[in-house]
Amino acid sequence: MKRQWYYRGSLKFCNYSCSYCPFSKKAFHLQGLKKDQEAFSRFTERMLLKENGGAVLVVPYGEALLYSYYWEGLAALSQIEAMDAVGAQSNFSFPVGQMLDVYEAHGGALSKLRLWGTFHPEMTSVEQFAKQCRLLEERRVSFCVGAVGVPERLDQIRRLRGMLPDAVSFWINRMDGRKQPYADAEIEAFMDIDAYFWQELRHHKADGRHCADNRFVEADGTMRRCNISRQVLGNFYDDSGFRIEEGRMRDCKRRECSCYLAYCNRTDEPIPFMGQYPAFRIPTYPKAVFFDIDGTLVPKGEKQISKETEKRLIRLAKRCDIYLATSLPLRPAKKKLAPVWHLIRGGVFANGGRWGIWGPEGRRLDVAAPMEAYWLERVREKKEEYGFSLHVYRKGADIYKVTLLFARSSYTAALSEERRSKLEREWKIPDSCRVVWEENCMQVTKRGTGKLEGILEICREMGYQREEVAAFGDSENDREMLAYFPGSIRVGADSVNEWNNEQRRKDGSCFKE
């Protein structure tokens, strides 16, 4: 079975002596190193025997990548056909060339290697750490880097970010033990470095129902769901952890998913662009992203995109093409996204009634799907009786969308599925039209149109493949496009748009890069 595996051996000493780290106080001894080597060899042999797939991330208490047996073990794991990725957390102090040679000499697949590097400003310079990163780049190793968000170290962290290519993912961890919340200016500064830093500021209430099917394995084989879980699921070496009752799987003993490795795999809080194995903290961006507007980029009821979401779209536009997929017609969409309209390369508007492409290469398309509209006269006669406002959208003489917005809340509440169908029959809306209801809004376009259909037209024109596209939306009307494109995310008030209230910041946007 493919899953995210975490492994932590018995290693408890490090070559760094950071003031805040308890393992820096542990003395190195060969006996302990031999014990750790035996435990990791046992783990890799068992993984090979069972041909377990997915991804393995070594999360040591100490620095593991100084020792060649970890590289040999990772190399062996990478040879499992069903294994997609292997890697480790590190301080990047290991001899890069020497250890990568060991990895490759033992048959390690460099394409599967993923490294997580933590910058420790107490122990190394910005220049030395950046040099190690350059050596990894030269060998084409996938890696991320980051640091603890200590405000006093901000200048050093900024310098390091500036010395690395923009393509290298740079994360910031919340500073544990901080007795006061981050100031607004500090949050903004760290957000400029790490667009995902908002996740660190949230409270992720633990809930076993939303845990992905991960396994955290300790040196003795004890298995848990994640690195902070208290619940023992069995032992890796006697198969007891592979036959677990559903009730036990849901019974989490923690109050909060308090670190990245715990919350990154939650099924209810997917992190955009992190893919199937977000534990490596290395995002993969698609060629094109399609965004719904109301409820996704712009909070419902708001008139324009927020400053925070504007900044994130600016960052995202450096990595992929940005399009829209909205029920809004073109003009209202442009008005809501006016500050970032220059970033938009086209989109699907009016629920697919109109779609367009424009971009820096000068290519331009503006296609409307005209609908039959003879039934509009009957509908206009019912405006006062049913209490709705009527909006008709045209391109030239062609009508491509009609919207009926019901204003009477008491009547709207009674618009059951049966009542809606009755209204459509009463007004004799022809089969050549498509009707979509969203809350108190009835939207009519030509049959065969829709957000997904419009996106597929753009993909055909631009040459995007299915796996190169992602979509973001928040409603039932977005369901088809979200289900069709891998890596798509349904956003909502309880998932990726919530800020930590303790930080005294409110960002109304649902989208976080």
C-alpha cells in the first residue's frame, strides 16, 4: 500500500550545539551509532520484504545524513518500484558530494530523493548554508530549506532567501515557546518569505477522522499515525499495525496537530500544490491554475480581492498561468479582480457561457455560446409575483447568460429541488438551455456549457494536459472541475481560508498559495 512513512531511529546526538535543542547536549558514542545503524537496516529490510510503497521521510533526533548507512538505506528504499520518494530532514552540514556518491553507488534513484534542510543561524553562516544548497542543485537534487521564525534572525533569513533560486521552496516554522503573538509587521515579513506561513499560525484541532493513512515508525517498530501521536497502532515488525479497527484509527489522543508533519497530511486541510506527499515540503506547480472568484478568491459579499490574496496571486503568477472559472460574467469578474487583472491570462465566465484567452504572447480569443431566449418574455411577466431581479448578458446581439436573483428570503428558503423544477417547467425553459441553481440564484446558459467544459476548451487551445492543470473552488457548482483535475482543492470557511485568531489578523480570502 502506498502511504507516507516517517522513520525515527535511536540517534539522539548532533554535530550542532544549538542552545534550544536538547539533543545538542547528548554526547556521541560508537555504541549508540551502531545501535541506530542496526535499527535502520532492520527497517529498510522490512520495507523491501513487504514491498511497501509511497514515500519515506527520515525525521531524526539529531543529524542522520552525516552517516553513510542512512544514504545506503535510502538508496535501497528508492529501488522499490512502488516507492515514489525517499528523503530526510537535515541541517545540510554533511559532505554533499561524498554522500551523494554513496547514495548513487548503492543504486539510489536521484529522481526520488527529497531533502529538507533547516538553517541554524547559531551554527552556520548564510554563505556556507547557501553553498551547500548550490552543491545539491548541481547534482539536481530536489530539496526545500527553511528556518524557525525568530524575528531577531529575520535579516539573516532574508539574505539566505535572496541567495537561493526562486524555485527553491523556503518555509518558516512558528517559533515554539514564544510568549507573545507575532506582530503584524513580523507576520507580513515572514509571509513574504513563506507564503504558507499562515498555516503555522493556525490552530489545527486534532481529529482522527481527518488523518491521512500515514505511519510513523520508531526504532523498535512502534507505529503511530504521526510524529506527535500518543496512540500506538501496533508494531511494524509483527504486522499488528496493518490490521487496525476503524474506531481505533479515529481515536486521536492529541488536542492539536501542533507541527507541520502532523497537520500537513490532513485530508480536510489540503495544502495547495504540495501533492500526494506534502511532508517533504516541496511544492510542484501546475502549468495552469483556474480559480473560482466568489467564495474562493473573494469572500462572499465582498466587492474586491484582498491585499493578501493579491500578493499571493502575484507570487503564483511567476510559477504558472492563472485563469478564472466563475459564474460571474466578464465585467463583474474584472471589477472584483481589478488590482490583479493584468495577471489573468483568460478564463471561463458566466458558468461557461463565455470563455476567453489573452496573454503576453498576443494570442486572443473571446467565445460566447449564444442561447435560445424566446422564453424571457414569459419570465419578465413573473418578476413581481416571484420577487426576483433579472439580468441578461450579451456579447453583441447574442445572449449567453440569464440570471434570476431571488430577493425574498422567505420564498427563497422554500425553493426545494422539486419547486425549482416546477418553476423551470412553468416558464418553459427549453431543453437547449442549462439551468444551474446556487442558493437564491438561478443561472441559465446554453446546454453543453459549464466551468469544466470551458476549461477544456482553453486547455485544447493552449495545449495543457490534464495533469498540468489544477482548479480551486468552493461550491457544488465547482464539483466537476475539481474532480476532473488532479491536485485541485475545494476551499471553505473551515479549511484553507482561516487565520489564527490569536494573531489578530483577518484575511478574508479562501486562497492561500
